Amino acid sequence: MTRDYTIKPMITADRIAARVEALAAEINAYFAGTEKLVVVGLLRGSYVFIADLARKLELPVEVDFIEASSYGSGTESSREVRILKDLRSPIEGLDVLVVEDIVDTGHTLKHVLKLLASRKPNRLEVCALLSKPSRREVEIRARWIGFEIPDEFVVGYGIDYAQRNRNLPYIGAVEFSD
Ligand code: PRP
């Protein structure tokens, strides 16, 4: 059961596109000369962001995915992080960019970064589209953040509420009716 809600626009598709372009320019410069950059998307929320970001990268890119789950179908983050799907390929000695849609408490990313770091990549960096600093429970080292947002429940551009609204082209804040 989901509650009744409306969606208030927060970040337009145009603003997202401009920010993605700027982030890609920084990432291109940072990883310039790399032999291979493995761009790792965290399913499912990052699928829109990684599609747009990866197409702006002018580097030898491989794309892989990992799926972790922490939210279930409600709005409360649980502390338990489970890996539901692992990478297809080894990353030892390679440059890796983890692409995340939103960093909330930080538990998901911390868990995933610890796992990936244990595989001894060359460089391991994070690009997150959204961050809610006021919600952070564990410290996260993300070199690139698209937008810092207040503690509102957001949807769109890959992010869901109870699996809905991932396909919205913009980011909106959920306003519950009750
Ligand atoms: C969401 C989001 C992040 C994570 C952030 O994923 O996509 O991965 O939660 O929360 P945290 O910083 O508090 O750990 P979710 O588990 O909802 O899966 P999804 O990407 O499939 O929507």
C-alpha cells in the first residue's frame, strides 16, 4: 500500500542535463589518459543518470552494474545492505567510477565501496547525482556530487517511490496528502 501523494518539481530536466554535462567534463579531465574506466551503476536508481553521464564521457569506458538494496518499498532506510547482483567483470588494477543516484544515510555506498575496494582497483571514485547531507549517518567520500538537496523524499530521473516514477524526466519532491 502506498499513501496518496503529489509531486512538486524540484530540479528540471534542463538543469539536470547542464549539471550532467559539467560533471562529465570534470570526470573526463580527471581520468584523462586512463586505459580503461569501468563505470559501475548502482541498480536500479542510477540507470537514467548512468545512461546520460556515460554518453558524455570521452574515455575508454566499460559499463557494469551492481545492485544493492536498503530501502524496501517504503521511505525508511534500513541499516541492512544486501548485494542482489554483483559485477560481471573483475576490477583489479582498473579505474572505477561508481555512479549513484542519491546518497542518503550513506550506508549503501559505504557497503558497496568497501566491497569494491577489497578487489584492489587502481582508482575508485564516486559520482552521485543527489546528496542529502542532513541525512548522513556514515561518512562518504564522493568526488562528484550533482546537487545537494534538503531532506525531502524525491522521485524521478531513475528514483522511485514504491517502484513508481523512475521514468519522470525531472526530479520532484513527494508531498503526501495525509
Ligand atoms: C536507494 C538509492 C541509493 C540508496 C541511498 O536505493 O538509489 O542507492 O537508496 O540510501 P542510503 O544512502 O541511505 O543507503 P534503493 O535501495 O531504494 O534501490 P533502487 O536504487 O533500486 O531504488
